[in-house]
Amino acid sequence: MDMKILGPLLLALLAATGNAFFAWGQRKAVGVENTFVFITVTLSLCVLLCLLAAPLSGSVNYSATLRSNFIWAAVSGVGLFMTYIGFNLLYANYGASGYTLYGVLSILTTSVIVGSFLLKEPLNLYHWLAILSAIVTVALFSYGNSLR
């Protein structure tokens, strides 16, 4: 199979599997009175794993990375914070099925707003049809929720 298809598919599967573990852990956690405490514990383990994995990806120079990318690290850090909070509250209040909305809205915010508009990445007809399908999915899922 062509690596232009298989490569992104395997990496997306890795991320999706990690997200499934994240959702599962949040739904199974009991007695958590403060969302931020649970998020801090999970984030601490994530940071530890990143510190251990970083040398496997090349040279490690945190200070140089921070000096040359402080603004983008801050933007990404705020985004990661919003993701963690959104995931936690979504899953805690609406269950893992709410991931459908997150996943589809991520297509719209990341592919269209960040990819196409901010980074000027090209989208072809098939991309736009997939985006249209995502919009229809949000509408159908929201309507399905209203029937509960």
C-alpha cells in the first residue's frame, strides 16, 4: 500500500487508540471531585512518557526549543489545556459517545481553520466533500441527542 495513504492512517490510528484509552480512563475514574486534579495526574504521566521518549526521536535541547518557539509552545500549551478540559468535561457529562462531536468538530477546526485558512494547505474536492460530510454528521448527531 502507498505510504501516502498508509503512513497517515497508521499515525491517525495511533492517536485514535490513545484517545480511546484517554476516554476510557476518564469514564472509569471514580470519586474525582476536581476535574483539574485528575487532568494533572494524567498530564504528569504524559509528560514523563514524553521525557523518556524524546531521546528516541533525536537530540534533546529544551532550552533552545523554548527560546526559538516560545510563542508556538504557548499556543500549543493553551490548546492542549483546552483539549484536556474539553475531553474531561465532555466524557464525564455526556459519555464517550460525545467523542463523535469532538472528532467531527476537530475535522472542521483543524483541517479547515488551521490547515486551509491559517497554514494555506490545499484542500481538493474530496477534502471538501469530507468536510461537508462532517457538517452533516454534526447535525445528525446533535439531532439524535435531542431525541434522548
